Amino acid sequence: MSEDEVRLVEAVRPRPRAERSRRRRLAISPRHVLKIGQLVKRAARMRGGGTAFPGLVVEKIDPGFLSRVLSTLPEGVVVVTGTNGKTTTTKMVVELLRASGLRVVTNRTGSNFTRGVIAGLLDTLDQDGTLKADIAVLELDEAHAVLFIQDVAPRYSLLLNVTRDQLDRFGELDYTAGLLESVALATLEGVVLNRNDPLVRRVADKLSPSVGLCYFGFDDSLKETFLSDHDLYGTSDLDQSAAPRIRSTDVILAGLHQKTATFAYGSERQPPLELGIDGIHNALNAAAALSLVRMILGDKVDTALLRQALRGVRPAFGRGESIDINGSTLEIVLVKNPASFRLALNSYELRTATTMIAINDSYADGRDTSWLWDIDFRALGPVALVSGVRAHDMALRLQYDEIEPAQVEPSLSKALDELLRAEGPKRIYCTYTAMMALRGLLGSITGLERID
């Protein structure tokens, strides 16, 4: 460790209360704040992780760091939020904007609290603390997005959906919808809404006339493919008015067959496009990304270029990610609530594989796992292993759908070792912290890129 780095660590060392109170009056320069954050990030990597911890340190010593840094961007800040699809949609938006010539910064690890955003920006700042970019595209957790907008007003925002998720955190759907509404109302220039989600589309009525509005969604012919919680459970107190009229600025998923999607810009149907990413839900995420990018680029949009770029987008880590292990594929599929698990099962039902399900109940997963009882697993087929903290709960749930797991192994490392002994394609459906742990284990075997 260099002499400068030692001094920086000394600057943030815990001190007696009297000394701390004296030091509160001493300002730390932005340049030193940046160096402290980068030092902490290097130390966290050496210890084996810590996605958001460097951001937390910076946030504590300089609460205005994030707003000050982001205010330097000439094209402003874009916020992507909602229950499902944030990481993949953000990745699509980033790649489409980069293909269009913009320099983009993002929180690529999917750490979507404000501290995670700060941590993600640390490596993209020059020595003076200026971002080397034109625009920031940030995935934000629904609750933390409300904290973010208190310091940074987004220029554009995309509201994906509202479904039941982490009931211990969010409770009722109306509460989550209120969080997304706050983000939309703080947006300066343009908002993209999901026209098929009644809790999202009703935000349009509260937007200022000076704020642009676009929609994304799916054609009526695909309604059975994208059944929502509202459709499945007949929630009667939701706004069941018809979806808004489709305008030329909207992007609609008009057709879908396996990985081939057909999009329409308003009523103008585009040629079919084979996506480079699996999952029926990701075709809808692509419609959302296209709608947002078209709004951002305006007259500068190049339709042919966007098609080419979208074709090349690959899965975000753990979201249908496919890994080659000794000539066989292993797919990692993130599941986090009834809607995401149902769509994942529908996406892969035609592709057989040795299956493992790994369920954890850490804070990032949601402590309440009762959502597992709202999924129909009968079409899943044989399950080789269930694992994770709630392995026995998952095994019990499967038994009620007459599926008997071949093995129940709470240890993720032991379960993964057992799965890898199987021949042929393999697939793991897993919650967030289980996915991160499994990727870490796979990294030591395959050289898989580390996301920390």
C-alpha cells in the first residue's frame, strides 16, 4: 500500500466521538473522496466481493457525491425501475445507446441501491471526479429509486411493471406502484410506461403536459403468454379500463415464436428479428428498451442500427446465462417472484435439462417465500436437486404438485458438485443470493467472469 493510500485509509478510520465531532467540520476534497472509494473497492475485491460497500463508504463521507458527479453528464440520467426485468432491460438500453454513438455509464453489476450506483461509477471517473460519458443509464430498486430522485432528477425514466415481490419489503401492490409514480413525477423530459400494466399506465394521468410520454407493451394476441398477477387472481379493485390508444412513438411486441420477435412502431410492423437472448419475458423487455431508446435519440434514431444491436445483446449475468462446462451447457435462470418464475418455466418448457432449484431467503431475495405456492410446477418435469436455505420448503412445495425431487441438499456447493456430474444440458432456477453464490463457485471452475 502506498503512502498516499495509507493516509486515505487513516482519514476514514473510526475515531472517538469527540474527535469525530471535530473532524465533521473538516471538508474532504472530491478528489480524495474518489481515491478513498477506489481504494476501498480494490480492498473489497481482494477480500472476495463487496459490490456496494465502496459506494456505502463514499456515501457516508460525502453525501453529495452522487448528485455532483451525475450533474456533469451532458445528456443527463436515465432511470429504469419496476419489479421484473430491470437488469436485462438496462443492459439492452445501454448497448443500443452505445451502438448509436453515445458514451454510457451504468451500474452493470445489477447492484441497484444508491450505494451500488456509486460503486459502479468509481471506475469510470477521471482524476478530477468527472464521468467520461455522455449519459448514465441506471437500474434502480423501486424503493431506493425514491431516495435517488431526492438528489438527482432523471431526464428520462422507464417504468416496467408492478407485480407481487418481496412482500416483507413492499407489502401491497399499490405501495410499489406509488414508488414508481414518484419516479415518473420527478422525471424532467420523458417517461416510458407499460401500457398493459394497469398500475403503471395510470401514472400517465398525473404527468405534467410538458413531460413526453411513450408506451411499450404487447399485442392482444399475446395476452395469454403474458398473464399478470391481476389476470391470474382476478384482482377486482384495479383499474381495468382499456389500454391507451397505440401511437407512432410506442413500441409493441406484435409477435413471438421462440427467440424470434416481431415489433411494431405504432402500427408500422417491423420485419421479424431473432434475438440473441432467451426467454419470452426478454422479448417484452426488448420492446421496453426500444421505446426508451427511441425517445432518447429522437430524430437521430437509426432503426436498422438498433435492430442489429438488439440482435447482438446477450443475457445479463444469471438471467438465462449459458455456461459451457466440459462440452455441456449450464443455464442459470434468476427467479424472484411468481411472475418471473412462471415466465421462466414457460420459456424453457420445450428444452429438457437436468434441473436444480436453489431458493434462499436473504434480504436481497425477500424473507417471505410464500410466493412459491402461487406457481404451477406441474409442467416442470423431473427435478434432480433442490438446494439453498429453503431447500426443504421447495421440496415440500414440489410434492404438492406431485414432483418428487431426487435429492434435497441445502449446501449450494455440494448440490452444484452433484449437478455437474450429470450428463447433458443442465439448468438452475435460483433466487438472487443463490445465483450470486453459484456464479462464484462456477467462477473457480470455469473462469466465469466475476461480478462483485
